[in-house]
Amino acid sequence: MKAGWTIHDGGLDDEDVQALLAFHFEQMRGSSPPEACHVLPAAGLRDPAVSFWSLREDSRLLAVGALKQLDPRHGEVKSMRTAPESLGMGAGRAMLDHIIEEARGRGYTRLSLETGSTEPFAAALRLYERNGFVRCGPFGGYKDTDFTRFFARQI
């Protein structure tokens, strides 16, 4: 993580976080078929099984991300989003690194995620693959579709 960047627990009530999550929700709903869109609304991120973080440089929001416990050894990456003005800076990688370390610290042995397969998801797909995630089948009640991609990695 770059000098001056900090990870903050929570922050779901912060205006800039709410705005980025609303943008994320809108983008996911707009680029995903309804049957394959599993984006959590902000209220879903308040679930006790979900931990949420924001990445900041001073007070500027760079990215958000969440980790959902599926069982005591298995977590799911949720709601990863880099602020549009922070793309290409490494903020997504820093958030993913934090989520992986948090999952490792909790004793998870597997970390999974679900995402899309089309062009709007290309950068995310590259990020996950570069960080050791490999394609797998559906998990956690998700249904397989032509649009959906599932990834997992051992930690």
C-alpha cells in the first residue's frame, strides 16, 4: 500500500462512501442481466456477516471493499469498487490485499468471489487473476450463467 493511504473500518454513513456505493450499484445494475446481478445494496453491507472498509488518502476516498463470512473457513469478496478518479493508482489492489490479509487473519482457508464476464469487468478480472484467484464453479447459492464468473483462491 502506498505511503499516506489508510484503511478504515466501516464508514457506511460517510457521504462519499454512500455516493461511491450508489454509483457501484447503478453501474452493476446497468451492466449486468437482472438474473446475474448480485450487487449488495448499502443496507446489505450492514449484515453482521459482512465487514466493510474504505481506503483513503488523507480524507479522499479511493476505494471500498467488503468481506462476507460464508462459513468459519470460507469468505467472499464483496462490493469492490475503486472511485473513478482513482483508477489506475493501485487502490483496487490495495483493497484486495487488505481483504486477503483479513481473511487470512480470521483463519479462512478459501476466499471466493462472483463477478461479471463482459468488458466493464475486464480490469477486475485481471486484478483477481493476477492475485491468485482461479475460475471455479458457483458457490454460496449463486446460479451459473453465461454472464457470471466465479473465482476462488486458497489462503
